[in-house]
Amino acid sequence: MSRIEVGILGATGMVGQHFIKFLDGNPMFHLTWLGASERSAGKRYSDAAKWHLGGAPPADIANRKVEDAKPGNAPKLVFSAMDASVATEIEQAFAAAGHVVVSNSRNHRMEADVPLLVPEINPEHLKLVAGQQKNRGWKGKIVTNPNCSTIVLTMGLAPVMQFGVTKIIATTLQAISGAGYPGVPSMDIMGNVIPYIGNEEEKMQEETQKILGTFAGNRIDPLAATVSAHCNRVPVVDGHTVTVSVEFSSKPTHADLLHAFQTFKGLPQDRELPSAPKQPVQYMTENDRPQPRKDAERDRGMAAFVGRLRPCPVFDWKFVSLGHNTVRGAAGAAVLNAELMQSEGLLD
Ligand code: NAP
């Protein structure tokens, strides 16, 4: 298979670096274009970006010139990891010019004609892009992936949605890498917990209802279940943990739920997409797992790890879900979205 050329908007930032690392060796995509602000444009990547990840950027990337984030000479498929203050206009300019923008930024996630895609959960939501071309006149399209804690919650919930979820309470313990670089000051987070992350609870609540909602022709009918999120920043480097209590309409047993977690699979697994984890939700039976330091990196950081399924005295059942926030919660999620789009013929 000849690889498809791709670019990254916001290639110099924290998530941009995760894209570079995650795309290295991808059999479907070949990274050939790096875009960033005018502060970086024209410089060699290694001069423009301070590399924050382990090791070094691939040599061909380190020497590549950073481009201005303008449509023109970029490949048709671009991943976006731009600062939210500029992503709206720039992503729309690329979509209007015929580019396929697979974005990690929050800017377009909740727009009615933009898929908020998790390939194992809602691949049919991709059909929304037809509306973008019809209503906005774009030659290209924008597809988004969820916020880094929302994806951990929704992947944990997806296997059990069949039992009629009516109420959800989710409490997060979110890693500091989710705040980008330099992120939270060390004096604030060392030996501490910060019980506030701006707009995060609202994002988790509304994005969950959209992701788990139903495709209804040209729109998504949001999930009717009520969702309450409590978001906390904790002194963990990578890996968001979410503790979840769920009320069900059909009163499943422990065995029903365990079976659902253990057998859950989606289209990326059926199609053996390159970045798909073999088992997207992995149930851990030890009573002190999953843990971010021990489990977040498993399966390249692309799976959700669930454990501690037990009765909830307020709702019906409670459990823990863990995922890698900068991989499955950011760059890896977008790459898997693009792989699904390629397998659907949407990159032609
Ligand atoms: P970041 O480190 O601050 O990087 C921002 C990127 O945007 C840089 O490449 C920067 O380029 C570029 N940029 C800024 N102004 C620009 C402009 N006018 N034109 C073109 N490019 C411009 O931020 P980040 O943490 O990687 O986050 C990037 C996006 O991903 C944000 O929307 C964030 O909300 C979202 N996100 C982050 C995480 C996470 O774990 N950090 C997780 C999920 C989603 P220069 O270097 O040239 O300034």
C-alpha cells in the first residue's frame, strides 16, 4: 500500500509532538508537512520546537522546514493540534480549500454537522460530513475527536450502553500532561489535588451525550441519560482515571456487564486498522487496577482499561476506566479517526 501524505497544523506544540511520535512508522500515512504559527514558520523543526517527549524527533522531521498554517502546499489530509484561540478560522479555511481536517482541538466538536468520532463507538456519525459540503460549501471536511477525559469515560461506557443507561456520575483524576506544556505550576500540583479544570465538566457532559447519541439522518440526537462530571487535576504525569457510577433501565447483572466489557469490539478491530488496539476495552480483574503508571502505556496507549466493577448503593453499578490522555485522548484518537475515514473511502 502506498502511504498517504499527511501534515500537522500545530506541529510544534505538545499534541503536535505526540502526532509526530505516533505517526512514525504508520503504514497508512506518511508525514511530509509541518505547520505552525508565523513565529515558527521558515525555521527548521528542531529550531522552532522544544521537544518535550522522550528521545528525539525522527531525523527527517527535525530537519524539515516549518510552514505557515495556510492552505496551499499542505497535503490534502491534515491533523490539527492548534491552540484553540486560532483553530476555528484556520481549520475552516483548510476545509473550505478542500483539505480533510482531522482535529484534536475543541473548537468544532459540538457543531451539528461535525462528527465527534470514536471509531469503536459511533462510526455512523461520519455521515454528518455530507452536511458540511451541502450547507457550508466546503470542498473538504472537518472531523473531531473528543476531549481527553470524555474519551476515557465513553470507551468505558460503550460496552454497557446496551443495558439502557439512564444516569451517569463520573469523577476524573486527570494527569498534568493534559494541560499541555508548561501546564500547571509544580508548586500547585506537587503533593496536591486541584478540584477545577476550566470548562472540563461541561465538555465531558455534552460531548458524552453527543458521542453516545444516535445518528438521525442529518443530525445527532443526544443520549437522553443525564451526565454529571467532577473534574480534578492530580499529580500523575500521563493517564486519566475516571470513576463512574451508572444507573440502568434494564438492571443487568454483574455477569452481564463483565461479559459486555470483555467482548466489546468495533469496526477498527474488524478492519484491523493499523492503530486499532486488538481489544479496545480491557477489563482488569485485580482489585487495585487499572493504575495510570502501570497500565496507561499498554497497547501503545490506545485502549481503555476498566476494572473494579461492583454494586453502587446510589445507582446500580460502579467501575473505574483509565486511558492515555495524550495518545487515546489526543493524537492516537485522531490518527485512528483518519484510518477509519480512509477505510470508508472518505479520503479519496
Ligand atoms: P501547545 O503546546 O500550546 O501548542 C499549540 C500549537 O498551536 C503550536 O504548534 C503553535 O505554534 C500553534 N499555534 C499557535 N498560534 C498559531 C497560529 N496563529 N497559527 C498557527 N498555529 C498556531 O498546545 P497543546 O497542548 O499541544 O494543545 C493543542 C490543542 O489540542 C489545543 O486546542 C488543546 O485544547 C487540544 N488538546 C490538548 C491536549 C493535551 O493533552 N495537551 C489533549 C487534548 C486536546 P507555535 O509553536 O508556532 O506557537
